[in-house]
Amino acid sequence: MNRGPLVVVGDLLLDEDIEGEATRLAPDAPAPVVDVSRVRRRPGGAGLAALLAARHGAEVVLVAAAGPGDHEDGARARRALGDGVRLAGLPLDGTVPVKTRVLAGGRPLVRLDRGGGTPGSPDAEVLDALRSARAVLVSDYGRGTADVLRTALGDLARTVPVVWDPHPRGGPPVPGTRLATPNAAEAALFSRLPGTSLRAHADRGADLAARWEATHVAVTLGARGALLTRADAAAPLFVPAVRATTGDPCGAGDCFAATAAAALADGALPEEAVERAVAAAAAFVAAGGAAAVRTPDQTLADGTSDTRAPAPPGDAAALVRHIRARGGTVVATGGCFDLLHAGHVRLLESAGRIGDCLIVCVNSDASVARLKGPGRPLTPLADRMRVLAALASVDAVVAFDEDTPERLLATLRPDVWVKGGDYTPDELPEAELLRGWGGQTVVLPYLDGRSTTSLAHRAARSAVR
């Protein structure tokens, strides 16, 4: 298998969020005054897709027009890529486009756009990067990069997987594209077929697969998931999101496309790639979306740097930061959850209503074996985590290897720790730990007659009858 890099081709932007609070109006106009507390800068467009792809552990090369080396916005965009993305730059007649959002209390007030230009022809470094690719993601934002490289991309589509994330202002994917990823609105614009049902979305996907000569088209449907279609397939594959998510969806499409491209680069089938992409995009939105992405170029109001390390999409730590930034309450609970039963579900639903997010800390297989004895766990860790993550009440799932979750709790520092049982909160060994940062321990009653042990015994008796 070609072990070259995942190459992301597209338009590099710089996204800038100016954050603060607005508590008064300006004296000279009915406009809010924003007291700035933080400025966040991150790569936008294909730059964000490349940054997210690098978090899958792949070697990533970004082919994009980065602008003059001495221009401040271009330098910031390059710096925001960090060390995990290598840039193979195209010349740019102009400057890197910048999109600036002004937010008050986490809500956008206005967006300001500046910059832009025309990409030039590729040099030897760019062509070498394309030839070395084991997979290509085209993150087209309609600013000309994909058009400049269309011939080279068409040649690559015959030999390596190409994922194409299209844009209304850009051109169609090159023939032979393995997976195109328009969202529902883009698919409706490109196809012109009417309707809003799942069948209509599937018909548009099949229509586009035929017109674009793409092997597969995945029409992304936001919080609902995605529809994977082919021109010659009567039945599309609907991949639902495992749980409903709320939050800023900015960047979710980039996360979807980057995850799918990384999966195809590793040899996954398109169906597997779309399943991974739907899960990753949902987790990305739940963790705060693009606004939660950490890069080296972030400053506080006093001019000092905000250099906290970035967390992968869906990481519980990223979710905690997002909830805390909004002034919310972080709730955590833990256990083995070997066979998920009604008692578990009731506990998790109740815990989820206490605060603004629920993180479930799960004992690893080795930890369960030490606690429960031979033959346990009955369900391996990956399956237990997947089932828990599918529950609407659960926002993140994270495993720990120790007998108790105390080290993990010291990292997450939840506001509330929930356990089920018939003891008092002070009897829990975690109670003193929580008090150390002002947290609280809560005990919720178990549902009588439900336990993994009783389920296992009943199953064993049934098997020998």
C-alpha cells in the first residue's frame, strides 16, 4: 500500500473570532459595545480540513495558495497550521482571505471579510506532493485552487482515493472521485431535483454521482447523519448520527470530509469511511465545533498567549472547555457498564439532567477483570463505549485503566460526580477529591432488580435448559 501523505488541496483561509461581552450600547449609535476578552485565530477552509485530518495521526500535506511570505494574515494562517501539517504553497496574486467574527456572550454579532486573490500555477514541490499522495481531499471553497490543479487531480483520481468537498462557487469533482460530500443545500443546488424527503436527498445523490462520474456521493444532513449513494444503486445507505448534537456546526463539513479521507487512505470502504465521518462530525459539534479548535495563535485581552494544546474532535477535555467557556455545569459518572440495562439507562438519564453535559468514565477491560473476576468483562471496551456514546443523555465517553477513576477525574475536574447506590455521598472515595476543586458528589438510587450479574446468571441458566 502507498504509505505517502494524505494531501489536502484547497483554499486556505484565516478564521478569526473576536470574543467578549456586550452589556451596553454605544453613545453615538444603537450598536452594542463589545469588551474584548480573547482573540482566537485558526486556519479556515482547506487549512481547517488539513488540521483536522492531521489529528487522525496521518502525515498531512496541504496544497494551497498561502500568499506573500511577509504578509501578516498569511503568516498567521501558516502559523495556525501548527507542526502537524506541511504546506506546499501555490503562488497567490493577492492575500489570504480572512473571515472575522465578532461574538458577544458566544453569539455572533457581525462578520467581516477581507483579502483574497488568484492562485498561480504549481511548482515542482506541489507536483511532487501530489504524486506522493496515498489519498487526496479536495476542500474546495470556490477560490480557484482546485481549478488550477484540476488536470493533476483528474490523473490522481485514477490511482488513489479522492474525496471532494464541493462548493457552490467551485467546479464539479473530477471524474473518478471516490467520494463527493455535498451538504443537503449544496446537493439541492447542484442537482435541481425537487423534494425534502430522504428519498429526494438520495435521488439527488444518485443524480450527482452519475453527472460527476463519482463512485459515491455522501449527502450530509447535519444532525441527522448522511446518505451514501451511487449512480447505479437502487437503495442508498443511510448513516444516522449516533446521538443528537447541539452547538456551533461551523467546520462540521470539514471534519466529515477529513475523517472520510483519512479512513479511505487507511484502506476503509466508502461505507466504513462515512460511518466514521458521521460519528466524528457529531462529536466535533458537541465539543464546540471550529470555535473549540486550539492553535498556537490565540491571544487574551491583555495580549498574552492562550496556548492550551488542541484536543481531538470529541475529546472529553475539549467538551469540558467548551461547557466551561459558556459558564455551564460539567457532570461525570462512571462504572463498568458491562451489559447495559434499564438501571444504567435510568441513572444516565437522571445524571444528564443535572448539568449541561454528561461524561461517562468507563473501566477498561483489565480494570473490569480485576474488579469483577474471571470471565469479565462480558463485553469488550470498544463495544461498551460505542453503546454508551449512542445514548442521547451521554455527551462523551472516556476509558481509564486504574481500579478507580480518580486520576481521570483530577484531569477532567467535573462540577458534579454522580454514582448510583444506597450509600451517602461522603462514603464515596471520590467525594474528598471533588471537594478539592469545589465539586459535588451526588448519589442516585439504583433501579431495583437490575444488574449485570443478575442478567449474566439468567442468560447462563437459559443456555443450559
